[in-house]
Amino acid sequence: MITQQKAKMNNELLSVLACPKCKGDVKNSGSFLLCKTCKLAFPVMENKIPDMLLEDAWDLDKAKRHGFRHNFRLTK
Ligand SMILES: [Zn+2]
């Protein structure tokens, strides 16, 4: 398992992460990384690994309605 190692890298990871759509900065908001430009919210999994796939991203509004919480799990 390399999950713990990945979690440790999270802070460093955040600084290099960019929105896959506009390549802009994303903002950490607890359970989501937010791109204000695209109004997208990328879910962060329970092991702190963000899911930066566009197809998994939520609308910013939807994330807001859910209080920036999600119950996604690492099932893939
Ligand atoms: Zn973007």
C-alpha cells in the first residue's frame, strides 16, 4: 500500500495541482478543491487524494448546496 505515503505528499501535491480544464490554481476547501474560474469542485477522497478528473467534478453550486461535503469513496 502506498496510500499513506501519498497522503504525506498531499501538501506538496496541492501546490502543484492545477485545474485540468483551465490549468489554473485550485483552492482547498476541506472535502473539495475548487476552481473558481471553471466553477468546478474536485472531490478529495478520505485519504486526502484529490480526484482531479473532470468527469468526477461537481459544479461549484452543487458543492455549495452540499456544504462542501461529499460521501465519495475510493471504489475504483
Ligand atoms: Zn479551471
